[in-house]
Amino acid sequence: MVRRPRRIRRGPSRQIEKPIHVFISSSQREFSSLRKKLQARIEVLRIERSKRIFVADLVDKKHGDRIQSDINSYLDTASIYVAIIGDKDSKWTMEEFDEAWMRGIPVLVYDHRKKKSKSTISRWLDEMKKRGIRIEVPQAPYRNTDDLINHIIDDLPDKLGELAEKYQKVRNVVARKGLFGYPRR
């Protein structure tokens, strides 16, 4: 009698099938070129030649009447939310942040104001800090937009690591309880 090797039951594939969506939020008027540069830099990050790690989503004013549905659609797929805060008061950025926060999307917030005066923006950032959100503020002002973009690019893998850690905790609970077809541990 020939013995067959015992089959090992494996869980789902750990290979990245789809890129991680990063929602970029900022004042369009103030950061128009920065937004496009950041989007381009995020989208060239790859694991292999053909496998992108991230897709950067941003909504422009040119979307017209459907802007709110586009924001909702992008937030539905977003895994990371990046807010760039400048000197101009951006009602849209504040609303997008609140929506991302309510949905539990991990956030990265960058304070790129030139004037740190008391304003609506300052009060809003203070409120974020009370919620436990770390606001990235450089020791010295960024020399140029590339410095800010590099800072954001450097922070994305850390946020991705946090996401992976949360995913692993959920997966362990699911496996321990034998839910969704996982064998009980």
C-alpha cells in the first residue's frame, strides 16, 4: 500500500492581488501641482515590474455635480487616507477627513501651513489631536514640495504595516473561532 503524503490545508493566498488605495485630500487651489506629483509618485511604487503597491485617488473640482458621489466611491475603496493641510481653509478636506474617520480608515495628516496662526484650521487640527491623531509637522518647514512628498511616501509603508497587523489580528480571531470556513485552531 502506497501512502500518500498528507495534504496540508492552506488559507487564502497572501499574494497582493489588488493595490492598496490611498485617498489624497487637500485644498485643490493651494496644492494642485503637489497633488498630481504625489499621485504620480505613489503610483510608481511597485513590488515587481507589473504589481503596483498603491493607487492614489483624488477628486478634482472638475468632477462637477458628481463630486460627492466620487468622494464616497473613493472612500469606499480607500485603505489609507492622506490629508495635507495648508493655509487655505478647505471645507471639503475637513468633510472628507470626518467621513474617512467615521469609516475607520487609517489616516495620515500633514500640517503644511506657512502661518501657524489661530484660525479655523488650527482649531480643527487641535480637535484631531484630541481624537488621538498624530499630525505630522516637520521640525523645520519643508524646503520644497518634494520634501513633503518624500515624507508621505516614507510614511505609507508604516501605515500599511499597521493595516497588516490589524488584518492579522482579525484573521487569528476568525481562525481561532473556526469562522468563514477556516479550520478551528
